[in-house]
Amino acid sequence: METRIQKWGNSLGLRIPRSFAAEAQVEEGSAVDLSVENGRLLVRPLRTRKYALSALLKKVKPQNLHDEVATGKRVGRETW
């Protein structure tokens, strides 16, 4: 699809057609990574990872479980 770069204040702007935005799963306010590779302008959506506590805890094994860590004397009314 051919489109045009337009002036937007002191910068330039590029309109993304709705069908492209839907396919790339981006919407207004989405964070993107903008880069130039071999003279080509690349726009890539940034995805934030979502974690579930249950999935993270399944990865805890005796081999990667560390000992308690001393953090110093208690301050305030902590109970140990």
C-alpha cells in the first residue's frame, strides 16, 4: 500500500491504515519501536509480557531455589 509522510509540528507523521493496525494489533497510544535498517524504516509494536504467579511458581525447582538472604536487623515492628 502506498501512503504519504506528512508534516506534524516539527516532526513527520505516518498514518497507519485501520486494516494494518488491526493486523499488527496496535491502537491509539500503543508503544512501538522505531528503527532504520539498511535504509528502511521499521515500526514494530512493543509487547509487554504478562506473567501469572502460578506459571512462575511452577518454574521453582530445588536446583534454582536459593537460601534465605540476610537483609540486616529488623526496623520497626517486624516479626521474625
